[in-house]
Amino acid sequence: MNGDQPVAVVALGGNALLRRGEPLTPGAQLRAARAAAGSVAAAAAGRRLVVTHGNGPQVGLLVLMTESYQAGEPWPLDVLDAETEGQLGYIIELELDNAIDDRDTAAIVTRVLVDERDPAFGNPTKFIGPVYGEDEARALAERRGWHMRPDGDRWRRVVASPEPKRVIQLPAIRQLVGAGMMVVCAGGGGVPVVDDGDGGHRGVEAVIDKDLSSCLLAVELEADALALATDVDAVYVDWGTPNQRPVHAVAPDALRALGLPPGSMGPKVEAACRFVEQTGGRAAIGALEQVRELLDGSAGTQVRLDGPEMAIGTTTKEVAP
Amino acid sequence: MNGDQPVAVVALGGNALLRRGEPLTPGAQLRAARAAAGSVAAAAAGRRLVVTHGNGPQVGLLVLMTESYQAGEPWPLDVLDAETEGQLGYIIELELDNAIDDRDTAAIVTRVLVDERDPAFGNPTKFIGPVYGEDEARALAERRGWHMRPDGDRWRRVVASPEPKRVIQLPAIRQLVGAGMMVVCAGGGGVPVVDDGDGGHRGVEAVIDKDLSSCLLAVELEADALALATDVDAVYVDWGTPNQRPVHAVAPDALRALGLPPGSMGPKVEAACRFVEQTGGRAAIGALEQVRELLDGSAGTQVRLDGPEMAIGTTTKEVAP
């Protein structure tokens, strides 16, 4: 087996698993997962891989379905999150097994502990589900205890995005990785649970950032590399301007100093910096198609403790927005 | 750890996970899973447990949701099955962890290989999803290639229920069970896949009987006992008549000779007989509330190679239909 090879964690962005702007259909989902699995497979030689994934478009669709199905009561977000862990866990597991011959793959339904006193619960910021008019939004806030916020000229539900504290299935993940298996886990950042005050846990309606969960997992598994794969090929300075340039290599402090906005690259930058600072390993942010190069250090934004202040590309290139 | 204790597989019926006739709401689901976990926990001392589960009501609801959500294309049954593995895997995993202190629990998204040449694919019998009028049913058969059959005076889709051939995640399940962990797996009988003719697998719209998958898993794990837990406390003779009597203990041949109908106890009887014949171990069919007693041999219908021709209770008792 390959139980003594170094471990790398590869986080597949929710948008990396579905082309931005493409409708979420079964066919589109399968094609995207197949492409992702092919890229992960190209990185499999000589390392053990743990694959995590986002679930934004997928859980969004389940929220729409449970809200639009009038005959029943809507299902809470923790359960819908778990459904996407099954759905995407299955599809990714299947495609990885098809793409990689020399190892077994298993997807684990992963709970992640968060702290009920996390300040995020007092200030929910993560939009979820359909848009509503103001009157309906206020009625839902009243009836269901939801937090609602304006999103443009409509309203949407917001939930907290608390810090991941502990990956509850870590012993199982470690056991399988130790045996040289490929593990798919922490989908959507993991299903959030809190202490129930009685020695156990209960589910909570929140969204854990999947890059931060992937970082926590990579640290706990003593991984030597963390790749955050998305639909952009690097972190950029002056992003969205004619002068945009990719950051090739950078130390954590300098990367943090860019102050990237929370909604876009922010969580990836934070996850990459934490991993590098806590382990001295390599983190990389870049294109889904380049998982091997991200892990080898030859593509994307490479974040390293001994990285330069900031090595920036000299040419502007066209990239998908 | 408890890695040297004997292994038992406990199959929780879909109806055992939701009181018969009760609407499937998040609250009802959680309460049912908590009750099931409590019963499993009572059986945990001195053995390693693997828990499987049905998904009839749950996948039925997802089919209704995906069919009623007009904005999208309906999702195929294999993916919906996987969603219930995430959903129920999470809820059962959580409640087992809350009920049992001395071991870790993980739910594994499980694929099960079936044979595309299985005669079941030529004769689909398993009703799935909503009822339709005849015209609509014929249009759906045309448009989607579905098999439709009359169900009373309406029509419904039918899918094949092929034999499980191989539990693809067996190496991962074996690894975790070997380490003394509690594993939840093969939900809904497992997500059915077939050989894709190119060395890999692809999902297929079918339903694998979860008792037969549980039997296959129990044989492969060299379990010494298989408990099939449902909402009836035993196999009965003259079921549904004033003369109904529970079968307490029986040898496989005598149990098979009862010829129980496929829709009710049939698959449980077949799974119990196969396990006993292939391993010489103990199989039991009975009430969800009595998992410990089923495994100890003191409740339900006990099926054993050295069992009697048929030990039948002498009194008729009231049982839920």
C-alpha cells in the first residue's frame, strides 16, 4: 500500500464542481465531477490524497426544492448539507475510483463542531436560499426565527458562518488515510454541530467555510500540502482591472496584507495562510485543472513560510471573472 | 479498543426509522433516529456494530421534491439514494455518537455493484415516486424511458431491484470496523452501480434491497450475527388473521417454506436464511426496540442452522399491522 506516502488535502470549490453560470443539472454535475476527478487523479502518484469539496450550488438547489415543495415542512440546513455530502460524496467517489486504479475510495459523512458562542452567530452574513420581497421576508423572520437581510433590492435569509473547531470524523478519516485509501470528506465544510449541553451534539443551521475546514483537516492529518482549487488560476492583485496580475509566490503575511474581500478569495487566503503558519507546509490557490501543479509548486499562488514578499506576474491575462 | 470483539450487523428498516403512517418531517425523523440509536446502543457492550438502514420514505420524499420542482430537470434515483445516505447517515451517526460514549462513529457513502444482466432489469417491480393518471404515465414512459405499471387505479414508475454483488466500500468499512469503530453504511441498500464496460462503474436507476445488502456485508465482514430490525416483533404464521402466531426459532429451510410474500417479510427471510446458511451464524428478525435481545437470541424470530423445524408461539398477540 501507499500508507507511508506524504498526505495532501485537495479542496474542490463548489464553483469548481460546476462551471460558473451553468445550470445545475445531473448531467452538468457529473461532467464537472469527472473533470475534477481527472485533475485529482493526475496528482495521485506518490502521495495520499484527501479530497474535500464545496456545496454552494448544490445546497442552494436543495433549499429551493424543500421550500417549493408545499406538502411538507422545510428541512433544516444541517440536514440538507448532509444530503449534499451524500450526493457529491457519491459522485466524486465514483469518478475518482474510475480515474484512479491503485487505491480504494470512500466518502465519509463528516460533522464539524462549532462553538455556539462563536460571534458569527450574533452576526449572520452568509446568504442562503431564494430571494423574497420585504413583506414576505419579515413574515418568515417572524414565523421561523430566520435572520433576513437585503440582497440588492430583494431580501434573503442569512446564516452564520462560524469557525470550525473539530472534525468529528477525524479518527475515521485518519484510519483510512493511514491505510492508503483515498477519502472524500468535509463536504460543504462539514455538517455543523454544537455541544448540546448534555455531553452530546446537535445540528445547527449554519454554513462552515469549506476552505477553513480543509485547513483544519490538513493540519490534523499532518499533511504536507493543501491545494485550494477553484475556477480562477491564482490570487490576483488589481483583480477585475486591466492591470490585474497573478501572484505566483508569497509569504503568508504579505498575502494577508492584500486584504482580499471575504466573499471571494478571502477565506482561501486565510485557510492557506493558517496552514502554512501552523505546519510550515505548502499551500496553493489555483485552477481546478492544475491540482498536480498546485501540489508540485509549479502553478497557482504558492504560499510558503519562506516565500518572497510577493512574486507577481508581469503580464495581464484574460481569465474568467 | 474493542477491535477483537465479535461483529454484528444491524439493519434498521426504513419504516423502523419512521413510525408507519407518520408524516416524514424533520422532527419525526430525528425522534425516530434517536429511538433507534438508543436501541442499538443497548446492544453495543461486548460487540462491534455495523448499522445499515432503509430509505423508502426518505427517497420517496426526495423523488416527490425533485419531480415537483418545476425549474429543473429531475435527478436520477442513484443520486437521490446517495442523498439519503448523507441525510440518514448524518442523523444516525449523530444519534449513535450521542448514545454511545466509548467509540467513534462514521457513516460511509456506499456504492454496491449490481449486474446489468440481472433478470430484475427485464422485469422492474419496485414502485417509486408519485402516482399518475394513465395518459401521463404513458407520456412519461415515452419521454424518459421509464417503466410504468398500474398501482390500484393509478399508475406509478417501477424500477428494478437487482441482486447486490459487491459492496464497493467494503475495504473502508472493514478498516474502520477493524479499528473498533461503529460504521453506518449501505443506506437504502447502497447506491447501485454497474460496470461501465471501460473498467469503471456508472450509477443506475434501481433499488437494491437493503436486507440483502446487509446480508452480503455481514458475510464479508465475517459477522457472527445479523439483526433485521423492523416495526413488527417477529415473523408470523397466519399473519393478519385472528390466529396469527409468532415464529420464535426456526431453521432456514423451514422458514423459507413459509413462502412469505416479496413485499413484506420476504426479503428479510431471504437475507436471514442466506446469512445463516453461508456463515453458520445467527440471524434474527424482530422489533427495532429489541436490537440487544435480537442479537442475544432472546427475542424476535431467531434463525439458526441448528434451529427447530418451527418453534411457534402459543398465544395470539396484538401487533401493529
